[in-house]
Amino acid sequence: VGVDPWAKLMPLRAADEDGNFSWAAIEQAVAHGLANGVKLFNGSFGGPDNDPAFDDLMRANPDALFVFSSGNGGSDQLGDNHDLTSGSAHRYPCDSQLENVIFVGASDWTDQLTRFSDFGVKSVDLLAPGASVYAAKPCTTPASAPGDQTECPWDEQDPTRPVGLGGGPFAFQLLSGTSMAAPAVAGAAALVWQKCPALKSSQVKRAIVQSVDAIASVSSKVAYGGRLDVGRAVGAVS
């Protein structure tokens, strides 16, 4: 909603009650979306094992664009290099080389790669803001001290109450992760498509990844060496 409040959304559930995914369930959810007119998918999932059936599904639907988060570094929460093709650092689907797929890492408030974001110059396309982003998730526990924003921002007026954007109960949390970054790119893709509905998914992808704000420190970390620039992406098409 912070990028494209006019977009129409279809939630597609693929996880079970414990938050576990199977590729069969993901494929079923995507197939349901495709059958009901969805052309832009945003997802945050992955694992060390490739799934040829999911690759085939995305390849068979070139008119759809798939936007995925790169991941948050595994159990140590330190970003991993997805260019490694084996071992714990490898995370499919980040090595899918399809023209209708975008992989997104997370940048912080200073336009740097966050320490938790996975990366890879061959497997992650660009960065988008993913640190301390207001999320549509109500606050439940107030921060214990200034600077602690793991749950909710600190309220200098009344530190005993949950507080977030707007203040008071049911205000929004600040969350971090590549799962916060990928939807910003999906929102940008929706804006580009709204401006030019006839574009192919590969053209929408190029408009986004080729219009990034270049960041020298990530030139060797992500394929297009920069952070999402929504205005420039929309301005790049006509």
C-alpha cells in the first residue's frame, strides 16, 4: 500500500499452520492465481533444493512476473552469497535464470546492504528498503528502551504502551527483512504495468532493474548494483 495503493491483491496461501512450505503447495497456489487472472506474484520462501516443476511453471507463464525475496541469512541471520551453488548458502529459487523473475535483497536507511540480507551478483537483482519498515501488523509489545525497535518504536510520552505509526494500540510495527523489500519491487512493477498495460513481463523487469540508484558498495553484491527507484522505473516506460 505504501508503493501502489491502487493495486488489487489476491492473498495466496501456501504455508501450513506451522508456517512450513512445500513446493507442491506453492505451485498449487500460483496455479490458482494464474487461473484467476493474477499476473504479478510476490513471494518469500525458498530452500537449498531446486524444484524443476516450479521452474517449469514460471517458464510456461512468461506473461506473469514473479518477485521473490532473497532471504535473511539462515539461522545466523548474516547474509549469505547465493552465487554458491551448493551447501547451506544456496537458496532456490534465487538461481532461476528466467526473464520473468526478480530477486530482491534488503537495503537499510543509509542505502547499504543490510547485514542480514542474502546477496549474489549472479542471483540477486537489486536491493529495496527492508530495514525498519512500517508493516501492516499491529504492535503487541512496546520497545524496552530507545533504539530498540524489534517490536514497536519507543514512545517517549508513555513507554508502557504499544506504539507505532500513529501511536497507541493497534499501531503498526517496524519490521525488517528481505520479505519487506520484495513487496516494494512488486508494487513498483504494478505501477509500471498500470502506466503501460501492454508491456511484457520481461520489459517490466528491465524497467525496474535498469533504473536502480547505483550504490558503489553493492556493485559486486547484486546484479544491477543498486537500490530500487520507483519514480525512475515508472518514468522509464511510455
